[in-house]
Amino acid sequence: YLYAKFNSHKKAVNFASYFKTRFCRILVSAIKITQHSQDRVFRFVPLQDFTASSDIDWSTPIPEIDKQLYAKYGITEAEQKFIESMIKPME
């Protein structure tokens, strides 16, 4: 289980959306080899701003959030295709 504390419901919902993205899940899968989720499996996952002033619009559908994250981190089309071939969508 992952535990995180937020001072607003909206930030918690945005955080949950982030963890549903293929972007986040491919980075976790690069290290995670068992069912256990020790904190080290999240070391490649960049922290995000989950507030309304974020550069990511967390209110959009998960595939759109992925596109924003790909653009933010300069993920190439080939890399996007690889990620999408390896990680199933999660809504």
C-alpha cells in the first residue's frame, strides 16, 4: 500500500489520477519485480504539483493526462508507443 497525506480532497484525487497514468506505471514497473511496493520502486517517478496551478490539467481523462506528461518530459513518439504497448490503460 502507498500512503500519502493531502490537505484537500482535490489533491488526493489528482494524485490518484497520476498513479493511473501509463507514464507513472511504466516508471514503477522499471524497478518493481514483486507484489511488494517498497518506497524505492517510486524513485523514478517525478513528483508533481497536484494543485489547480499545476502545469498538468488533472481534470482531463487519464489518456489526456498521459499526453501532457509525455510532452512535459519530452517522451518521443517511439517511447510513447513502447509505453502504450507495455502498459494497459487504467480508468
